Amino acid sequence: MAQHSRPPIVTILGHVDHGKTTLLDYIRKSSVAAKEHGGITQHIGAYQVEHDGKLITFIDTPGHAAFEKMRSRGAKVADIAVLVIAADDGVMPQTTEAIKHIKEAKIPLIVAVTKIDLPGVDLKVQLERIKKQLSDQEILIEEYGGDTPFIPVSAKTGEGIDKLLEMIEVVAELNEIKGDPNFPATGVVIESSLDKFRGAVATILVRTGTLKKGEQILVGGVKGKIRGMFDYSGKLVESAGPSTPVEVLGMEAVPAVGAVLGEEISKQARLDGHPELGSGSQSLVDKLRQGDVKILKIIIKADKQGSLEAIEDALEKFNQEIAVVDIVSGGMGDISESDIKLAFSVRAIVVGFNVKVAPAAEKLAEVEQVLVRVYNVIYELIEEIEDVVEGMLKVGQLEEVLGRAEIIAEFPFGKAEKIAGCRMLEGAIAKGHKLRVMRDSQILAEVKIKSLKKVKEEVNRVEKGSDCGIIFDPKVDFHIGDFVESFRVI
Ligand code: GDP
């Protein structure tokens, strides 16, 4: 299958005032692509520059809130993050926050140390300090044995910026950013508004496929027919291919930022797929239930970036309340021996979509007892994972009550605390157990044991038939007649 590269989509994150906007402005002004448009001011929240004949798309909506908003809606928008750190300030709270977002988004990172032109900054000392601060955050640059590029730049003098753009190209190439233009578009809304004259306006960053004028689209539940499209310089365009940001007119309502275009991809894939493949004898659920699985680690291999992302996005929904699915890695191509090795070492399952399992990988998987499943229909894949996750959550909700006691007395303790005098009715209560204090059938509080005494002696465990004194952590305003239960989650 032909693999089409597309320009990398880059986002710039970092602490406030560390130079995100200035860097974006500098890159835009100095870029050939922008100059060709006669320096027309940018209209939308993303632009493209040309560097050494190749395009790079920058999202010009710096700010973690925007990034987070898109992520929380399940939209993966950037391929590469540039983390900006000012040479004089070093790592600051929002830098740390940005690192967290980047790690969660699982996208490659390039560090750009800005403001290196500032007078009065001992650059050598500061660069060393920043490298050390980064290593404390587990971001290892090359000198420290890692592979994170580290590039000092100035958006005032332009020093280092060419190198930064070059590095973006290198990272893009290493990560094989693909997007086939010969499909209906998938993309993400990066900004949207209601214009008095033009109606609902949305800027869509196309990731794969091509968006065409006149097309019917569905974005985050909002329908529309594309009446007109404008590129980042305000020029009317007929179509927009992978990695292109366009302003779209013709939506029936204003779609949310982060809304995804091409959610229908699963249906598309269903038509393309071969449902006769991908069914196994024993269900994934059964296999996983045999193990004590609390987090389902998954390695995904897919035929194209679009399907990989559709799968990743769909799986992300399982992590809304608590993290249950961990995508250890996602890539394109057939399932190989190294995928099985990785799966074995981290106890993951391997899920393939429209790919084959290399014979050597199949053998190894059998030997190492690694579960491999291949699907040709995304919804089937998701449905099976859904079953597994539901199973896991149910298991997580099961509790075993280990002991039950009634509070039959209370004694003051210290200035503000009190001891619950308890009579053990059933089972045992021991230090380390989770406890809850109950009134009728209501849970008053979930607590831990701060002190557990039998007569005057501190003990680790009390059993049915004996009396004890418990101090709860945190404090609980209990009454005589309340109950204490010890339990564990299984
Ligand atoms: P943002 O909040 O991260 O977008 O930061 P800005 O781009 O608004 O920059 C904050 C301040 O730092 C502004 O006053 C900029 O002029 C200044 N600044 C940004 N980059 C550089 C640089 O490379 N060199 C110098 N000397 N100042 C810079």
C-alpha cells in the first residue's frame, strides 16, 4: 500500500512569556510560504511554512488550555511539540505542565531554549541548568543519553531558528508522519465562531484525506455542506489535503473546538474491510479474564495513520474516569517479532488493524503466550476492547468485606479527636485495611486506621468477639450505633 508523507503538524507549548508567540511570529514572517502570499496577515489559528522545499504546519493557538481542550475531546491534533523554555528563566510551572501534556499525548518533543540573545544571561551556565532541570523531569537530551533535540534560539536575532525547522523535518521523517490524500478527510476543529455575516465558521486542520468544496460533512455532530474554504492567508481554495488548515463556511451550527471530522471513519473502514477475517476461537475477554488485569496495555499496528488515529481516539474514551487502557505503542505496518517482544516485556496485547502477522511473530507469540488479534473492521475491534474494559471495571468494583464492628462507645482523644470503642461482630479489622464508617446503609466516610488498640495495647489486628478502640484517619464525626466495615477491592 502506498504511504504518503504529509507535513508535520507542530504545536508550541511552554511557560507564559517564554516566547511562544514571538517564535511563531518570527517563523511566519521569515517563511517563504507566507512571503508568497504577500505578507497578508494570517486569518486563522494555524499556518504553513516552507523550509527547504518542505511544508510544516504550525498551530498558532499557543496555550495549554487549547491543547488540553482538543485532547479532552479525543482529538489528536499535533504530531510534534516544541517545548519553549526561556534561557533566563529555565523550567517553570507551566513548562512542567506542558511536559505532562506532551507525555500524555505521546508525541515527540523538541526543546527550544529561547531568548539566548538576552544580555546579562550566562548562556553556558543557563543551558546546563536547563538540561539538568529537564533530566529531572525525565526529558533526556542527547548529551544525557536521550534522544530529545535541544536547540537554543532567539526570536529577536533569528539565531537557531533554521536549525529548529530542520530538526522538525528530521523528527517528522523519523516518525513517518503519513496521511493519504485519496480519502474523505479526517481532521480536528481548532477554532470556531459564529460570524454575523458568514454564519458558523470553523477552522479545520485536515489530518488525512482531502476536504473538498461542496462536500457534505459531519463534525462533532454538526452537519454542514462546505460553501467555501479559505487557506491561512485568506485565499479561497477548492480543496485541502493532509496537514492543511482551512476555514470552512457552511456548517449548520458552530462545532466545538476539538470536534473531530471523519468520526465516520469506522463505517468507511467497515466497507473497506474484510469481516471474514479477525475472528478468533477464544474471545479476548475470556483470555484476559484469566489474568489479573487492571490496566489493559495495548500495542496497535495499523495499515495507515488514519486508522491508527481512529483506533487511538476511540480507545481514549475508556480513560474518561480512570485510566484502564494504556496504548503502549502505535505504529504502522505488519505485526513483527519486535512487537511481540515488547508485548511480552510489558504484558500487553497486540491488536492489528488491516495488517498481517509476520510468520516469525506468530511463532514467537505462541511461545511467549502473547495475545495477538487482527481485525479488519474498527468497530469490531472497539467492541471487543469495550467488552474487556467492562469486564475489568466490573472486577475492579467487586469488594470483599473483611470485617464488621459496631461503635458502642466514644472516648475523647487529644484536643479534637475521639476514639471509637468498637465491638467486632464479624471477621477481622487490621491495620492496612480500608475502612468505612456506616450509618444505616449510608457511607459516612472512607478512612484508614491511625491507631488500633485492644484494651491499652496497640495491636495490628482484632477479630470477631473482641472489643477495640480505633482512631480514624481522617477524623470522622461518628455516633454510637454507627458501624465500621473493613474491605478490599478485588
Ligand atoms: P508567550 O507568552 O510565551 O507567547 O511569550 P511572548 O512571545 O509574548 O514573549 C514574551 C516576551 O519575551 C515579549 O516581550 C517578547 O518580546 C520577549 N521575547 C520573546 N522571545 C524573545 C527572544 O528570543 N529574545 C528576546 N530578547 N526577547 C524575546
